Amino acid sequence: MFVGASYQHYKDYNLSPELDAPAGLGNHNAFLANRVSFFLDLHGPSMTIDTLCSSSLVALHTAVRSIRAGECEQAVVAGVRVAVSPLHYVAMRNLRALSPSGRSRPFDSGADGFVPGEGW
């Protein structure tokens, strides 16, 4: 089980002043793959991968490598990114990191900033 996941914007909406164990630990991305593996009774590698905008692609790459290395015969790969809180974007704006043109131009001299996405 290989899950690409980054960001936890929904945690910004937790209005509870105290985090109990399920809220504090159960909502952490690191548990995603293991919870699914347990529920489906899967055996073998089980990991959540967070490389920000490339998490889904890196999860797929890691699954292929695991199959080729003989660590597993089959793999389930998933990707998730839920961007519901404006706080991340406010911080990026304050850093002047977001592209005003809204165009992604990696490694290009015309690049003018960051464009949020997942696995593009």
C-alpha cells in the first residue's frame, strides 16, 4: 500500500481547544497507508509518502520499484490532496512565492513563482 499525501488543511478547521488521541493522531497523514492496509488485511510494504506536490507520483514510482525488487507482487497506489484552508495560500502569498501568471515553468528563465498542484 503506497499513499501519496501532503498537506493537512482540514486540521485548520478543528475548533476543539484540546486534541484527543483520535483527532491528534488519527488524522495524521503518516497513518493513512497503514489504516487502509489493516482494513483490507494487506501484507507487505505500507507507507505514506509526502514530497509535497509530487507525492502521488513518488508513491507510484516507489510502488513500481518495490514490485521490481521483489518486495511485493502487487501494489495499491493512492494519492490524496485536500486543500481547503486558505492559510497555506496566505503564507505563500506573503512569501511572494505564488506565480502571478498562474503558469508553471520549472527550470525556465521565465518562471515567476510556484503553482500549487499534485502530480502534474
